[in-house]
Amino acid sequence: MENNDTKVLNLYPIDYPFETLVGRVNSKPPKLILNPDFQRKYKWDKEGWERASRFIESCLMRIPLPACYFAETDDGKQLVIDGVQRITTISKFFNDEFALEGLSTFKELEGKKFSEIGDYQNELESTTIRCIILRKENPKFLIQEIFSRLNQGAVSLSNQEIRHAIYQGKLDDLLSELAKTNLIKEFGIGQNSQREKNSLEGEEQVLRFFALQEDLSEYQDKLNKFLDKYMEQNQNPSEERISELRELFNSSLQRVLTVFGDEAFIDVNKDRKRQSMVYYDLLMWSFSEKSDKFIELNKSEIREKFKELCANEELQRTLSGGLQNKSSILKRRELWENKLDEIDG
């Protein structure tokens, strides 16, 4: 039975003056991390600086500010979970990066930068904001839970962005490296599409490959939870293991390209040819265990067998509802392995 202590956050509140916050952001190395890799890019300057200016004006008016949430890292720094836009705005203003505009109450400060507001400088420097610190002793899944709950607004973080924040280490670095592979970077994006990936989709796609190589005995039909667990358990593998994983991914992907070329991960029976994550998972898993020789000698027949597989009614049934159920994943693998065995035989 799960201990209740593992379900309750270990935290403490502290009121940081703005001057301290900015100092912690600007220290070298930073003690307060506004990590641009997992936090959404700064949003409050999209249409000029009015929103940022009105936030500064609210501070001068002493309007109570929502609390920020930080997570302690293992090396004693603090990672901003919630509050990145507010703290970035404070830091940018203190660094004279914008002048105030669109003010309604402190109109005499219109057009002025921080260095030009006189006595108001001291007032802003001493303004405090409540910060809730999540201690590093918290189980990682609890930190992940609060990330998710705090980011359910208009600009929410993806599951992979949260993993990237919490499980920093050698595996995360490898995911970032392999996500730059062209096929992964452009996966699912049509030639003329304007769509951009900005939620670490490529990193999650690489992670899926590694995680789904594992024994699925503990897989409980929730892929996101399965990926969370894999990252937690494999956060900092040895250099030798990192090399093995890199080679496994690259060789598997190259085998897929050798067989399918531009039609990799696509059901060619359909008029609308779109790459599918289901076929990515399946082909990358199966080709990771095949030899380059087998692939090279049989690529035409493998293509034909895959076309037959995609038309198979049993396989099509696994694509409707419960796409990532363990039974569906295992059925697809069984059907595909049977097809490949026909070549072996």
C-alpha cells in the first residue's frame, strides 16, 4: 500500500523581494533557473510591452500577486515551475530592456525605463512575491504532478516538456541530440505545412522508441506514465549505455529508411499518405532486432509484406480505440512478426 507521505508535497513558502529574485536569475551560474528549453518562450512582448508594463504598474499599486512555484534541484538551485513570465518581466525591466507603456494609474512613468523612474526603483526592489519552494526530497512524480496541474491554462506544458524539466541528465541530452535527426524533426509535417513543433515532440518520439524496447509486463495502457517511469529509471545511464542507445536508434532508423525511403511509417494503401506514430513504434521496434544483411537482401519483400499488413483487418481493428493499449501493441507486433517470418522461412 502506498505511503501517504509519498502523496503530500514537502514544501515551504518564502517571500522574495524583487531585488533578490533578479540577483538570483543574473548570478553566474544562475541560482534561479528560467529554463527556456522547457518553459514556453516569453509571451508578454508579442504586441509591444503593454502587458509587461501593466504588470509593473500593478506591482507599484501593491496589488497582491499570485504565488510563484519553484522546485529545488539536486545541486541546490531552484527551477521555476510557475511564474516564468512574471519573473522574466521583472528581470527584463530591472535590466532596462523595455520602457513602460499603456499605463493607466502611474501615467507620469510612461515611456520610462527602470533606470529613469527615480524613487520608484527602491519601491520595486523591495516589493515581495510569495514563492512556494518544492523541496528536492519530493518524489519526482509529485513534482511532475504539480507541473501538470499548474500548467492547465491557455499555455500548458507538454508531457515531454515536464519530463525535460524534471529528469535532466544524460538520457535527456541524448533525446535532444537524436530529435535533431531530419526524419524525426520533420515527422508528420507535410511538405507545404506551416506547422511548427515547439513542445519537444521529437524528443518524446525518440523516448518512445527506447521505452518500448523494454519488457511490457508492467505496461498498464498508459503510455505517458510508462514514458515517465522510463525517464526516471534511466535518467543518467553510463557513457557506454548512452553509446549503445544512440547506435540502436540510428541503426534502426537507417534500416527503416533503407526499406521504405520517403514512405517510411506510411500506410501506402491509403490515398492520403501520412506518417503514423503507430507504424513508427512498430517498425522501429522490429527493425532494432534485424540484421543489416536481412534488411538489404529482403527490402522489396519487406515492403510488400508491410503493405499486406496495413490492409489486414485484424491490424485495422487495433487502430480504433485504445490505440496504445498493451493488447493492441502486442497484437500489431504479432501480426508483423508473422509477416516477417514468412520471409525468413
